[in-house]
Amino acid sequence: MAKFKSVVIFLAIFCLIGIIHGALLNSINVFVTWLLIGIWLIYSFKVLKNIKQYREFNSPHNTAFFTIGPVLMGIFYSVWSNFTGLLGENLLESTDLYLSWWSILFGFPYILYGSISLYRCFKKYNVIHFRRKSIKARTFGFILGISILLFIIIYWISFYSIIDFYESLITPLHFLIDLNLLILLISTILLLIVPGLFGAQTPLPQLTRDYIARRTSRLNNLTSPTPNRQRQTVRTTTRSSPTPSTRTVARTTRSVSRSARSTPTTNRYSTSSREKKTTQTVGRRATGPVRRKKTVTKISNFNLYKPKAARLSTEDFKCIFCFKLPEYPKDNGRGIILCPKCKYPAHADEFKDWLQSSNLCSRCNTPIPSSFRRNPKTISVKNYIIVIKHFVSNRR
């Protein structure tokens, strides 16, 4: 709610600037231009925030937000350069092309980013995610590329042939070929042909049995085998209710007695008090058998055990060495250790064997601190299964 209010206030400021500037120049194009500047800044802040978040989780940008959004923003702001009342002067006056500071500042960055995203659909990504659904990246790349070509061609035909259509409140200021759209058209054609039709995508290693066996044997060869491997035992302590016992209640009574004392010098009476303390013991006996409270496992913050992935699945909770999910009570006593950086799990014994030959995480290749290597934090298998159920159920 606070973010929505800040966005509304931000847009209201630009609307106010647009109203004042548009009233001075008597142009509605100027008002709409200031409003679009505010929208562009908000969207750019959102893009930078998402990029930072995805880099933190080491996740690819294979979502609709990073593939469709920049292309639409680049095309729209390049088209609006023909209508803008700010920074709309043509920098290529001696040619039939149109390029303004508006196109360079607001249109070209997203045109470039959209072209890079289209290239990644053919060469880097395997799937493109649309919230809970996904589509093959190459198929999506062809759909997006053909849609861009059709839009640009239809726009140019309608823009330069039906001039009477623009005799309305908002009229274009130029009728030249936009250089941004021309660059996007050429780059899209090249991307559809070179990496799309004739390029081959680099396949990811599949988790086959042979691959798992090779990696397991490599892990076993790192250190000498230890048949009698000591496993950490997880001990749970229970608190029992205290048994009733005898207690002592002290009551103090005070009696004051006055006695007259005579002294050789003065005839005064002095009072003396004596305190008498009596103790009384009250005994209480326990009735019935002693009841013990059951131990209840409580995890206050599940995010401390969440693997750093944009979209979690059961694969993210498998051991990074043996590729198996923790099982209880089969793995009871082994324990789970999480990488301090990527938070991916590993069985404690396998993780410690790995640390004897390398100080890097097997998954994220991040250096593990020496303090963590000396005393790694171990989680019981039973508790980690609770963590897995929490995130898997929330994902569904």
C-alpha cells in the first residue's frame, strides 16, 4: 500500500508539471509527455530493482517482465517521439531519418535491451516463465520477433499513408522514418535468421544416472574413505513439569514489651523489642504420575533456510552432492549444512568431506568463510523436512 501511494504521488507531481507547462504552451502534447516521463522513470526503477534481486539470487532474466516489457517500452517511446513536445528536434535534418534526444534518452535504451533479450531467447534461455506457466524460449523468440516485424510494418504503412487519420487533438510533429524502429527492425530480422534458424542453443547438462555417478565418484575420490564415519547425533531435550515438594513458610511475629530501666543519671524509661520467628512447614505431596510436555519444533524464520532461487522447486532442496532429498528417519543423525551464500543444502558428512579438499561451495563457487568451515551450522534432517514442506506447499 505504501508503494502504491508513493507511485501515485510521483505521477501526481509529473501531472502537475505537465499541466503548468502545457497551459503555458497551450499544448496537450506537452502534458502527455510529462506524464510519460513519470511512467518511464517508475518502470526504469522497477527494472533496476528486479535486476538487482535476480543477480542476488543468481537467476537468469527469463521472465516476461524482462523480455516483453522492454520491447514494448522501446517501441512506444520511439513512436511517441513523433508527437512529443519536449526534446523532439530532429538531429538528422539533412536525411529522411528521424532521431531526437527523446528517442535517444527514452526509446533507444529499451530498444537495445529488448534486442539483447531476444538474442538470449535463442542462445541462452531454455524456457520463458509467465508466472506459473512457461514456454520454450526458442518458440517464444520466434513469436516475439515476428510480432515486432508485423507491428513496425503495419505502423509505418498506417502512419505514412493515412495522414487524415491524425487530424485530431494529438497530431504528429514529424513524418519521417524513425531510426530507432529501423534499428529494431534490422536487428530483429538478423536475430530471427542467424541465431534463430541457423543457430544452435547450448544444452544444459542433464541429471542422468551416469552424470550423478561420475560426480559421486569424484566426490568419493577427493578424500580417503572412512568406513567408521562419525555422525552427529541430534539430541532433543524435554522439560518436565516440576514435582511438587515441601515448602517452608516463615511467619514473623513481633511482640513489643516495655520495661522501665533506671539509670543513676536519668530516670527514663526505655523500650525494648524482641522478635520471635516461628517457622511452619507445610507439606504437599504429588498426586498422580508426572506428566512430561511434548517437544514441539518451532522455526521462527523460514527464510533463513530458503535456497536463493527465483522459483523454488523440490530440486532446490536436494543435496548438492548426492542429488537426493533428505529422508527421515533414514538420514536421521547425518544433519544438513547450508551454504552460507546460496543456502543450498548438503548432508553434513558429505559437506565436511568436500571442505577437506576445497574451500569453495560446490554449487555457487563462492568462498566459504574459515569460521564457518571450522564450525558449520548443522540442521537436523527432521527440521529441514519441515522447511521443505513449508516452501513446497506455499509454492502450490
